[in-house]
Amino acid sequence: MYAVIPAPKLVPDPLPWCLDLPKLKSFFNPLSEQASTEACRKESGFTLKVQLGARLPPTPTQVSKFFNSTACRDFFMTVLDVYVTKVPMCLVRVNATYAVENSVLSSLTFDKLKDLYGAYQRDEAMSE
């Protein structure tokens, strides 16, 4: 008599958080040399190095200028392409309880982001 031993199930390792990837910055460093990056920064008034480094949220004026800037639209599409095609599979935190794989971002557009932000702003205003 032989004992039947079930084959072990292969469980994939959980995906890391994108922000925890050790070389995440290296994927985005080339963006600093693109014309749309500097143009977006100037048109939106968003001081990327200082503001992002300090994790300061953009002001409503900066967000409005961002969404009304052709350069920022181009910059957004470039950043999105990096996240989807160059960064390894990882998780992007959407909010405190929800995350998605970075590949899901391929369906996001600048206009969808603008609409989502507008809806969020309306919800915030209504809850005050």
C-alpha cells in the first residue's frame, strides 16, 4: 500500500507595495529630463522636490492648474506609462483599505483622474 500525498499548492508571494520597491526612484529619474516635467511644474506651481519631499498636499489652485495644463497631461501620461510598463508588478494603495496592482493603472486616463478628483472634492465639501 502506498500513501497518497497531495501535491503542495503553489501560493504566489504577495506583491510588494510599489512605494517599498528598493529601486522605485530609478524608474522615474529619467522623467526629470523631459520637457513636460518642468513645464508642468511651472504651469501648476507645484514644486516637486520640496513639496513631494515634505509630503505636502497640493493646494486647490495647484490642482486646478495641473488639470488645466497640457504639459501636466503629458507628464501624467509619461508617469503612468512608467508605472504600467517599467515598474515590476506591485501594489498601489488607493486608500486606507484598498489597493490595486500597478497594471490596473493602464485603464486610468488624465480625464478620469480629473473627474475622480472633482467628485472627491465635492464629497469633501458636502461633509463639512
